Amino acid sequence: MSLEPEEKVAGRLFRDRSQADLDDFRATTVPDFDVPFFIAIYRHLCPARDFASMALELREVYVTSPRIVVLSTERGIDRAEFYDEWAWSDEFDTWIVPAGRFGFVYRTGRCAACNQRGTSIAGHFVDAWNRPPLVPGHR
């Protein structure tokens, strides 16, 4: 299934906003390790266990998109905005991308022994209709 041009614009807006949120999270809770978004177990040399190689279990954080409005004119797509920031205007045609249409996935976890944290540098943008969360009750 391919995305409509309006969905592509909305997806890029959501991806960029989600990556900025992840960057802010990493800045406030500085991780000890940079981990890929696609693995569930990361091995590290744990100082609490005499630097033995220990597994750090990473949980998936799956963020779903809010409702996004794409505004277009006869020239083409003009801009996209999150629904709560949007004000009605007669000069634009509107396309509403429903909430939950896209997902943004990254991983984070903490070692139980030494309390060190690992977080993904970058998240992964997914089509939520084709790739739902691995575990129910996602964020």
C-alpha cells in the first residue's frame, strides 16, 4: 500500500517532531549507551558486576501520531499542522490524517545492577497500519 501525497507530508511532519522529542529526552536523561532501535538486548560491561558482560534489556517505545491536517491549494500541498494548532481557513483544501496512522519507534532501558541507561539515537518511522506495537499499552 502506498501513501497519498498528503499522508507523506503529514508523516514527515510527525517523524521530524518525534525525532525532536527523542532528542529532547536524550538531552534531559543523558544515556550511558547509544543503542540501535531494532535490538531488544544490548550487552555492556557492567561496573557493578566486575565489568562482566551483562545484558541490558531494552523496551520498545512506540509513539503514535496525533491527528494531522494537511492544507493544500491549487498549486499543491502548502503545509501540514498538528490538529490542535490548526485554524479553519476557506483558502485551503484540507486533508485530515487520522490519529494513530503513523508510529515512531525507539528503544530505551536500564541495567538493574549498575543503573546505566541505553537509548536509541534515532527512532524509526513506521506505518502503524502495517506495523503495530509489539506490546499493547504503548505510549
